[in-house]
Amino acid sequence: MKGTQRRLVCPQCGKVFFAWRPDDLPGAKVKCYFCGHQFEDDVARRPPLPPPAPAPVSVPAPETSPAPAEPKPN
């Protein structure tokens, strides 16, 4: 799982602690290790990133081959 550890300050007790912030769930709430207060950090308040645009699909060009020669009448 991708993510980072962030230094956070609890708004209720004012103590500093570190919490893991996963990239997949940017809006997840954080729980203070000391007082148990659950809150959103500044990252959780940001709007989620839009999903990446799909890669353009390249359509292969049709193969052009010369038309078969018609047999000559005898």
C-alpha cells in the first residue's frame, strides 16, 4: 500500500504524533494516539484527485495488399 507517515498535532489535546496516511484513502480520519480524538487532517479535507484519463487507444492501420491479378482468358 502506498502512502506516507505524517506528523500531526491533535486539535483537542495539542500533542504531536505520527500517523500513516495511505494514498488510496486520502479522506480517512486520524485518531489521536493520546486522547483518542478522531479528526480530519488538512490532507483529508482536500478534494480527491480525479481518476487518470484512460490511455489513448491506437487503432492499427488496415493492411493494404495489392488486389490479386485476374486470370487472362485463353
